[in-house]
Amino acid sequence: MASLTVRQLDDKLKALLRLRAARHGRSMEDEVRVILKAAAEAAGREVLEKFEPPAMAVRRRAPPVAADARRILLIIGGGIAAYKSLDLIRRLQDSGARVRCILTAAAQHFVTPLAAGALAGERAFTDLFDAQSEFDVGHIRLARDTDLVVVAPATADLLAKMAGGHVDDLAGAVLLATDRPILLAPAMNPRMWAAKATQRNLAQLVADGVRVVGPNSGEMAERGEAGLGRMAEPREIAAAAAAMLRVAGPLSGARVLVTSGPTHEPIDPVRFIANRSSGKQGHAIAAAAAAAGADVVLIAGPADLPEPPGIAVVKVETANEMLAAVERALPADVAVFAAAVADWRVERVSRGKIKKQHGEPRALALVENPDILATVAHLKNHRPRLVIGFAAETDDVVANARAKLAKKGCDWILANDVSPETGIMGGDSNTIHLITATSVESWPRQSKDDVARQLIERVAAALRGEKR
């Protein structure tokens, strides 16, 4: 459902949808919205009829939650991505949270208060001048009776109103009145996202302390539109919310960026340039940082690993995609670049499969990929306080790693010997040399989870020392 677009329907369904849209005098996209709204209403009624008599108030017995469960206020904005909010409610509840919903007027064109309220287990709020809730200044109560406010989808209109402090509905009043943490999941057309006004508004909100997850790249609901602007998937938003609600630890209040896994650089639709990185060490570092209370963003190349719980994961394929994701994830307090990024990519990717020909093999022209570690280490603005790289070597491990530290401009290098006989690349253990500008510290061979925990302990100690 999360990847459903008109373009992805088979030809028969598209033909039926086209006929239905023409019969009603609507575009195909508008027809999809009408169908989704009707389906959401039907699903909501089915749930209500199962749990409550139809004549009773809109309630559903939500999954049992602990008395001390964290409270999340979900504000659903008006965009086609609003249909994902129903899945998001479930995922937030699965993490043990109690969820309340506010729907903007525009959101109600895509999902209904009935469906959102049925899933949340209590009525959804829609109106600033609701006689049932405003007798006790309900918008102030909603703003305060929560531990976290999540806005998904966060439309360009909502971003603009928040940045300017404008209030003309219940959502705006709550967002202006709350003193709780706010998490935004932007969703809009790529051109709207790239607009200077949107980026100014986003920069203001980030400066105000608002957290952001996404957006992702991909196809849009509009025909022929693709790019950066898709709302983050519900699991990503739920993970980011869980991280913001995490209990205190040595890295509480710190934002940690981790890259992990290999990159795949396409040659043609079938082949690509890659390496043997499993992503195990990077994923372990992200999990250890989250366990220490950090707000973690994991930018993962193609790796066959489960996503660490409670972490916002951004999936990428190529080095250029990873660099773009890293830049979007900044600012951060700590950046750990554990990914094995391909040094080279094909200068021109073939649109079709390259056929084997008799005679000389076809030469591939290569160009150098961006150096993500060096790029971030040399930033003048938004450089993390601690930039950590990895050096996977097969000979002269420490000497090569020292040279890399100086060349890249990072603060620490974790060097390891990835010769085939060590079994480190793709394996479950690692042998690390922690190299700084003034010292080399060799750690014993241990599991990658233990390496991650030891590294995060050192990171926390370094940040504490910096504060002193």
C-alpha cells in the first residue's frame, strides 16, 4: 500500500480507473483519493461495528497500554500521503504509545476522523471551535497532555504556518501552544520541497528545535512526477518518534549519524560495482548509540540486515545517494562513517543490458565517487563535533590509517585488517585500532556488538570532556 501509485497499477486496473474517473468527471488522481476515502470510511465502520454498537460514540478498544505509556499527538496534514497515517497509528501503538489524532480540514479529504479515531481508540479532533472540547480550552489541553507531537504528513502549508506562527485552525493552535518536542514528516511535490520558501521555513523550524524525518525519494502520486518529497514510511516515522521518547542515557540529547553497509554503483540494469561489506558493524554502532539515549539516523546501503529498533533508517543504493542523505541528516553531534562506499562509479550507466561481444571485452570508463567522510570533516557549517571514519586495510594497517586520518580531516579513525584470512569483512567479530591525532589504541578481537558498545562509551566520554 505504501508504494501504491497510479503508474504502478496494471493496465487492466488503469483502464478501469480511467473509465470510472471519466464517468465522474474527475482526474485519475482525484478518483484514487475518492476510492481511498471510501475505503477508509468502510474500514472504520467495520471496526466500530465489531467493538461498539453503531449508535454509540466513535470509540474503539485500542490495544492495552501501560498506565505510564508515552503519549503521542499525531497531526495529520492534507496530502495524498495522509493514507499512510492510519498505518502510522498502529505502529506508534505497537511501540507502546497512546495516540491521539488531529485532522486538518484538508486531511479529511483523504482520511476520515472516523477511521483515525477508530484506530486510535478515541475520537479524533478536527475543529478549533468544537463545543465539546473548547469549553475548557481544549487546544491548550491537547498541546500539553502529550509527550511528543508528530506531524505526518507535514505539508508545505503546515511548514509555512509553523515557521511563521500562523494560527487559523486546531492544528496550528496546538503547534503554537505546545512546549513538547515536535517531529515532522514532510510530504509534498519535489518542486514544492525544493522551493526556496519551503527550505527557508524548514531551516527556521530546525533552528527552533523541531526534528525532521524524511522526505524520501521516489514516485509521486501525480502522473510522471518523481523525486525527493515522498513522506517517510510509517516504520521510519515510528522509529524516529521512539528515539525521541527514549529514556535518558550517556548520549541523551545528542544526535548521532551513522552510515553502514556497501554501496551499489550500477553498470547497467543488471550489473553493479559493489564490495563485500555486510553492514553489521555500522548497524551495531547505530543500535549502541540508540541504547545510550542518542537520537540516531542510520543511512544504510544495500544490506540484508534487520533495521535496529527505535532508529530512523534511510535506505540508499549509491554513493551519491548516501552523500545526499548525509547532508539532509545534518546537523549532528557525532557522525560515524562505517559504510564501505565504492570509490568509483561508471561514467555513463547503460540503459540496456550490455551484451557480451566477441573479441576485446568492453571497457568501462570510471569516475571517482564523492568522498563523504572528507566532505563532512571539512564542513565550515554544521560540522559534527566528532567525525569518525573507518579504514579497511589489508597491509600496513596503522600506517595507512594514520595517513587517512590526516588526509580526510576527521577526528578518529577505526582501522581494521580485512584480509580474507581475518574473516572480518562479512563476519561477526572485529579487531580495531582506534587512531587519533595523538595516539593509537589497539582493541582485542571481539564481537562487532562489543566493538560498537566500546566505541559509544568512548564517544560519550569525549563529548562529556568537551562540555567541561
